[in-house]
Amino acid sequence: MTSLALPTRISAWRAQWGPIAPLLVAEFVVWLGFGGLLPVLPIYFTEQGVDLATLGLVIAAWPAARLVSEPIFGWIADRSARVPMMAIGLVLTGVFGALPLVLTTPLAFILLRGASGLAAACYDPAARGYLTDATPPGKRGEAFGLYGAAQMGGLLIGPAIGAFGAANFGGIGFVFIFSAIAAIAAAVLVALRVRETPTRTSPAPPAPDSTEFPPDSATLARRAVEDIDADRARTGDGSVPTSLWNRGLVAAVVINAGGYYAGGTYEVIWALFLEHLGADLAFVGLTFAMFGLPVLLLSPYAGRLVDRRGSLGFIVFGSIVPILCGLAYTRLETPEPSVALILAEATGFAFLNPALYAVVAANSPIGRSSTAQGIFGAAGTLGFIVASLGAGVLAAQDITLPFYVFAAVLASSLVIGLAIGGQRLRARPSPEPVAVPA
């Protein structure tokens, strides 16, 4: 009986997740390359003569390009075939990722990192919109949990592959080539195995959306407020909103910006903070792996809980735990206790991210899922950029000060998001809309 149970479970898993499995594999492959490249980028750029001030511009070019373009590419993805957009974005990511080996001036680095950010912005909203539309409403939390686990799996394994290849096959140049090959391989997988989803539509034509993106006038802010006020009269029954600027999506955008502010803070000061406590580079690398482990293991389970119980409680839990951990870091005198705090903090984010993605999916108007994902992603990118620019200045005054600020920002974004979203943050599954051919 046991021998039959495993094949049966595998068949059931394939039947349920088969349509999105190629995208999950592609995401894992992309993040293999990204994980291999991430640790060596600053080292390579400084070896090519880039000073620290210019290095900040080179690093910031990638998220800055995404901030500007991700909502636009999301809007395009809702009005065109998503599979070609994903494939093109991945191919360009690979090409622009490898060109720094050939074009080695500081200006070239800035332009290539910006172009790589544009390519990623072409891919990501289309991929997340596809994931939303290819998954039943009652399974979207788990689907985005699997999506996050695929990313963390690649991020954990990628650095090991990059380090081995760099040591045995030509130095840092191997990592750039490996990252490019991974992105192009993922593009081929998407093009050959991912199938366009039917357009989800309601039984009756929805009311015209006065907030079509991009806006055709300067009154976007006023119309957004009107849309939110109109949506405020609705209950939290899981009904799909007809307006893009609804309370649920706006609340998720605010909370996501706070969460990514935390990420930008850690990107800048974490290694310096541990060095301040006496840690060596090996310990710093261990902490990055420890952060990825709970996300990898818990995200699918967290997504299932979100699908069953709604998002609200997990958004609160997933925000409060990092806030408390951020404050606890300021009390450390040695680096070793940070591992336990990292595991706790990563557990919070493992629940927060699927819950927020479920809210975005539940509050995306019919036919606007990629646009909503683009706006959601751009808000996170903005939080990341603001934190990156400010964390270094704060750390110059006191290495613990950025932790206090990020805890305050995340707490504020949570309170504001709860006030805006209300019952919309529960994101309980709505009835499956009718599907028609694209």
C-alpha cells in the first residue's frame, strides 16, 4: 500500500500544479544564476576600478530601472501574450548580465545594470500575473508559496555553484557566464513548456475602469481616491473589485514597501554590522543561508494556511516578527545569537510574502493581474531604494540606528495598511470566474 501511495501523491501533485510547474522550475533556474552572481558583483566592479561612490550608482541602477518600468510592463502583459514577454525578458536578462565582462567602464556598468533591471521588469509582472490567472482562487497562497520556495532554492544553491566554478573554471568570469546561461535556459523552458492561460472574466461585463493605467490625464490621484472611497462601501466577502485602485491592493502596496525597506537596510549594513560584532566572512555567508532556509521550507505550507484561513493574521504575524527581531539585533554584543534571530525573522517573511501575494491576487480586477503585480513590485522596489540610500548615512552615525528606523518604517506601513485595507486584507477566495479563450 505504501508503494502505491507515493506515485498517487505525485500524480495528484502533477494534476494540481502541472500548469505552473514549468514556471516554477524556470524561476528556480533563474535564481540559481542570480544567487551565483549576487555575491561577486561588488567585488568585480571594484576590481575594474569603480570607486565606492560610483559603485552605489551601479548597484542602484537595477532597482531604479525596475521602479520606473515594472508597472508599465505589467500593463502591457495584461494586454498581450505573457509567454513571449517572459521569454524575451529572460533572454535579455542573460545578455545584459554577461556584457559587463566585455564592457568594463563605469558608465557601461551603470547602463547595463539598468538594462538588466528593465529586462527583469519585463519578466516578473508577467510571470506573477500568469501565476495568478493559472491558479484557482483557493490555491493562490500556496502557489505563491511554491514560487517563493523556488526562488530561495536557487538562491541557496547558486552561490555554491558560482564559488566552485570560479575556483575551477576561470575565476569570476565563470559566474557571469553561468548566470547568463541560466537565464537563457529558463527562457527556453518558458517558451516551450508554459502555455498561455485563458483570460479570466466575469459572467457580466465589468463597469468601465476610470483608472486605466497609464493615466490619460493629471487627475490620477483624485480618481484613485474616488475609487478607494467607492470600494470602501464593499464588504470583505471576497468579491473581485472592478477598479485597480481598491483598498486591498493599496494596502498590500503600502505594506510591501515597508517590507522591502527592511530588505534594503540589510543589503547595505548587515555584513558591516556582523563585522562590528566580530564575525568573519564565513559567518556572514552562513547568515545569508540561514535566512533562505525557513523561506524555502515554510513558504508552501504558509501558502496553504493562507488559502484556508485568509491573509490578515499572517500579514500581522509576518510583520511583527521582523520588527521585534530588528529591535533585538541592537542589543547583541556577539554575532552568534543573530542566527536564532535570523531564523525567526525569515519565518515571519515566509508567512508575510504569500499572504501579501494572495491579497494582490484577490484584489486584482479581472484582466488586470499583471498590472496589479507590477504596481505591487514597484512599491517594494521603491522601499528598497529608499532604504539603500539612507541606511549607509544612518550607519555612519550609529551602526544600530538603521535597525530602529526599519522597525519604525515596517510598523508604520503595517498600521497604515491595516487602516486602509480592513476586511479586504483577509483575501478569502472568491468563486472561480468564468474562463474564455484568450
